[in-house]
Amino acid sequence: MTDDNIAGEKQSFIAEARRAQIVDAAIATLDEIGYVNASLAEIAKRAGISTALISYHFSNKNDLMNHTLMTLLSEANAYVTERLKEGKTAREKLRIFIESRLAYQGTHSQHNVALIEIVFNARTPDNVPYYKLSDDEEDPVTCALEQLLSEGQASGEFREFDVHAMASAIQGAIGEYLANQYLMAIVSLETYCAELFEIFDRATRADQR
């Protein structure tokens, strides 16, 4: 490897580290003061850098927020899909899916707030809110859930049901807890995990005991 290549890799590493630092500061800012007030100046203040340095790495606030959103989704998806490898049966994987989805958000509340702030406040150049955008491709976590449900049906562990409908119901129940502050205040994460698995274990299992 030449000196130029080494220097190039070092510069790339430094740039990625700086971008990660800015994204972390953006997440903290969104959690503290919300999307509307999360200016580049406020984010720069929390990152301990200049606004100009943020502008060097991201073209504008929308660019930074898009990158932050992709980072939040990627990290959450990676956490869940990695945990799913621990399951041996479809039933075990269903339990792990529910527990890991809730556990990640429960231990990363700042990330959850930042995600909600972006999705419900950011807009496209055509002024369309992000939450109204349709996604032609399912996210990896939903695909993983649908796959484990299909595998459970194929192995005989799960009864016959519409996989998309069941996956949507599971994701919806998880999302309700994460978005409902009152529910989170009166029901512990551990209790909700246990109850949710009990509900969907009964709803999916083939023996229906």
C-alpha cells in the first residue's frame, strides 16, 4: 500500500468519525429541544464544533437529518437481526424479536425520541411529511419477522395465518408501547414484553393450548 493510499484511508476514517460525532450531537439535540429548534448552530454547540464544519460534511439540515434517520434505523435493525441468530426455533425467535425490539428502544430512549422527531416533522423538498411517504421496500426487521413467521408455519410450529397481517399486528403492539408515555409509566418494559409474547405465542402456535 502506498503512502497516498494510507493517507487517503486515514482521511476517510477521520471524516467518518466526524460525521458520526455530528450525528450523535443531532440525536442529542432532537431529544432535548425537538426537530423544529434543532438548528445546525444548536447541533454544533452540542458537538463542540463550528457550524461551518457541519456544513462541510452535510449540505444542509435536511441532509443531516436524512443521514441521522438512516443511522437510527440501521442501528436498531442490526441489533434485532443479530439477536435473532440466537433462536433455534421459530417460537424462540418470536420471543427474541419482541424482547429485542422493545429492549433496544427501552435502553435507547434518546434514539427513539430522535427517530419520532424526524419522521413526524421532516419534509421532502416537495413539502411532503416523512410519515406520509410510502416505502416500496419493507425494512429488514419487518422482513426478518415475516420470515420467522413463515418458517414457523412451514415447520408446523405456527398455525396458518396471513403473515403480513400478523407481522403488522406484532409491530403495531411494539410501537404502541414505545409511543405511549402513559403506558410506559404504568407498565414496566419487562411486564409488557412478557405479556406481548404470551399474546402472540397463543395467537400463532399450532397447538392452540
